[in-house]
Amino acid sequence: MTTSLITGATAGIGHEYAVQLAARGDDLVLVARDSARLEEVADDLRGAHGVAVEVLVADLTDRADLARVEARLADRERPVDLLVNNAGFGLKKRFLDNTADEETAMLEVLVTAVLRLSHAALGPMAERGHGGIINVSSVAAFLPRGTYSAAKAYVNSFSEWAHLEYKSRGVTVMALCPGFTKTEFHQRMQVKPGEGFMWLDADFLVRTSLEDFAKGRAYSVPGAQYKVVRALTKAIPNRVLRLTQNLGRR
């Protein structure tokens, strides 16, 4: 039986991972801050798919909470086969309009938690000779778009390195780079999700990422439109890409 641990599992992309992984028969460990929502999601998945669902209430900006998730991943007696580092949030305002504490909290979730949870998971996975990590990044990582993009660029670089470093030991590490996706992410930033061809549905996004992961890919960029965006970022000089930093800002 495969066990998957998902952070940020009660909404959006994380919840969709929980649904699709439960549907294929994975037991789950769900991590989020909201205890009531965690229990509700867990009950729904147990009832719908007959899988075991464990809940871990944790705020990943809190090192004590983060350490409990690390300990669960490092537990050799209860192995985790797939880690989905999905938890995250963005800041709508410009850098100097945010406090340093707000920026640091985002960095803790987007970078520090990814590093520490991956470190905890990789040891047992490499010892067993199988396992995997999906780090939810963003197409923003390919563009100079402030500290969120910078954090996601770290996730991309780290994931690509870990993919190369540990694939010979049976561990696949992949960065998922979504574009605009219809989830609560934008609502929490007080940005209304849009319509049109640039917006992806979470079920398509997650399904495509799991297909790419099964193929052993280092990156998953769902949607033809975002594959074009990634290709353009490779072809266009960086001095031109810098002009994108103000697009969509108010």
C-alpha cells in the first residue's frame, strides 16, 4: 500500500492531490493549519475511497509544528512513499509595502518547509530505493516577479538538482510549475480568479502532473499555453523579461 503526505491539503491544488491519490488507492497523511477542515476532508476521503487518512495539524511557519511533520516523514516504521510539498501563499502588495515578518513567513513556507520536509523524506526513500517528491512551484519561477518568483526559482533549482542526485537511488523529485489555476489561492490574496484560456482547472493540473511524475520527469508544466510561456522565457533575453515585473500589478 502506498502512503502519500500532502501539505496544504484542505483546499485548491493540495485538496485535488488528496482526492486523486485517494481515488487510486493511496493512504494519506494530510497536513494543514485548520483542524476542522482537515477532519472534514479526511472523513470525506475515507468514506468515498476506503483509504486510511491521518491528519497532522501544523503551521509550517512554526518550527515546532514543522518538526512534527519532519518526524512523520522520517519514521522508518510508517514509510511515506510520496511527499507533495504544496502548502503556500502569496503576498499581493509590493515588497516594501509588506513587513519583513510577512515576507519571512512566506519564505518559511515556500522555501524552508520545502527544504526541511524534503530532507526528512529523502533519507528513508533513498534507503528503501524508492519514493518520490512533488514540489509545487510556479511558472512565476521563470520570470523576475518579486520575492514569490524568487522563492519558486529556488524550488525549481532545488528540485532539479535533487532529481539528478537521487534518481539513481530510485527516488523521483519533480517540480510542478502551474500557471493561473482556479483555486482559493487567489481569493486569499484578494485577487478574483479569472476566466479564459490562461486559467487551468485543478483536476487537469494534478492529473497531468501525476502522469509526468510517473514518467520520471524533473518538471511538469501543464497546459500548452504555459509550455509556450516556459519556452519563451528561455528564448527571450533577461533584460526583456524584466519588463514583466509590473504586469498585472496595481
